[in-house]
Amino acid sequence: MTAVVELEGVRKRYGEIDALAGVSLAIQRGEIVAMLGPNGAGKTTAISVMLGLRRPTAGRVRLFGLDPTDRRARSRCGAMLQESGVPPVLSVREVITLFRAYYPAPLPADRVIALAGLEDRAPARVGTLSGGQRQRLYFALALCGDPEVLFLDEPTVGMDVEARRTFLDAVRALAADGRTIVLTTHYLEEADALARRIVVIDHGVVIADAPPREIKARIPSKRVHFDTVAALDGAVLEGLPVTAVERSGSQVRLLTAEPEAVLRELFRRGVPIADLEVAGADLEEAFLTLTARPGRPP
Ligand code: ATP
């Protein structure tokens, strides 16, 4: 079966920067794939190349087995990109009606509005929407053509908790209909909540491509911070399931994928712990350890 998206050795160079430095990837029909990576990793460039909006410097790109600029391929796609523009004086429903008119077999306007959670804002002018509502409108516009594949570039930026929940439910419903979803995000939690496959991109290369469970085990996504009150013998921190240990006076900072196991072991060793804090690690920092240890078993 022809892959929906196929990249083979794709490079994209902007001046001195290799935004994509040799990416090979195939996405099959019905997959939900999250491309995860820090700022500047190459996620937006990858989506732009898949959609034929940017030409790769080298390598091969196929969308439904065709050149991505081919209208027959493009008409089967919906895209929500970071910089979209919509006339501010039209109402939400008017813009949706306008976009639907571009497609041969659009989704009904009410279904688009409901999927995007815009029922209350349908009569409102686009210019009066909040940032999060505007994101929902862009999502609605990506759906108008009843696309077989949806490309969503950082779709939840600016959405509040409720809007994100509506959005995640809508994406799941669309995927359940057999659609293919490709989205980018900075958030491991979001990738995990939606995708069955996570492609981690860093510095223009794919550094991991696996189901969320495997990625979570490999990315030290939690930071454990505590105060040992008194000076500590460093040996007591050896052999913990961590990827980084930082000490500054009595302060200890650990990077780990398994905070519970780390804490269990610290308590077992009788390490005095005060001011304990467990928080999500900075993804950039986590990626550094992932790149530094390629091939590390999950
Ligand atoms: P973010 O999460 O910040 O959106 P990203 O993973 O989507 O980042 P890209 O936007 O693909 O990353 O950018 C990859 C690299 O290419 C960055 O170093 C960026 O500065 C550079 N880049 C992107 N577009 C251009 C352009 N039009 N001209 C020059 N450099 C560019």
C-alpha cells in the first residue's frame, strides 16, 4: 500500500543551517504521528516539505505517492500551520463557508464547527476571537475539505485546558474515522495523549521513532530536586536510574525517566530529603541526554 507521506534522505538547508539533515520517514494511512522536538529542531520545516510548501535541498518527498505540489495529493490534505491569515471582518461561520467552497466534497459546516468547539463563537467576527479561539478556527479550516490526512503544526498553542480537551477529543474522533494525523508539539504529554507513534527530531535529524511508552522510558522527562539538609557523601547517589546528577552545596538535582524508582531508592538508602520537588524536565535538556547516548536501551 502506498504510504500517505514518504520522506527519503530529505535535507533542507537555509544558508548555513541544516533545518533537515537527512530525514527518512514513512507514515501509513490511519496513523497518528506526533513529531516532538525543541525549538528550531526542524518540525515546521518537515511539515512544510511534506505539504510541498518548501522544496527540499536534497532527497525525495512523496504525498500519496505523488509530488506534494500535485493538486491531486494536496486536495486530500488539511493543514493547520503556525502562520495562517483569515479576513478579520468575516464571521467564523462565513470563513468556514468560504473555505468549504474550495473543496469538491466538504464536511458539513455544523460538523466542522462542532469538531472545533466553536458553536458559541460561530456568529462572531474573526477579528474579535481570542488567541485560543483563533487556533480553533484554524483547526476548523483544516477540516473543511474532509481531508484524508491532517497536518497540524503546534495546534494547541494558546489553547486553555478546556479547548485542549475539545481539540484532543476531535483529533481522536477524526483518527477513528481512518484519517491520518501528523502533528508537531513541544510537549511529551501531548504527544503521549494522542499519538501511537512519536518521532523525535533534534537538529534536523530523527533521533527516535517509537511508540510513546518506549519514548517515555528513554527520555528523562522528570526533574527531581531536593535539599539534603547537611553535606552528603556523593557515593550515596551512585547507581540510581538517572541520566544526570547536579549538586550544589546541599542541593541535589536529578534528571530521570523514573522519579518513583529514584525516590524509593533514595529513601531506602536513608538519604535525608527536604523541600522535595518533582517537575517536568525541560525537554531541551532531556534531548541532550538522548542525543548523547544513542542506542541506549529503552
Ligand atoms: P519551533 O518549535 O521553534 O517552531 P521547529 O522545530 O518547527 O521549531 P523549524 O521552524 O523547522 O523548527 O526551523 C529549523 C531551523 O531552520 C531553525 O534553526 C530555523 O531558524 C531555521 N529556519 C526555518 N525557516 C527558515 C527560513 N525561512 N530561513 C532561514 N532559516 C530558517
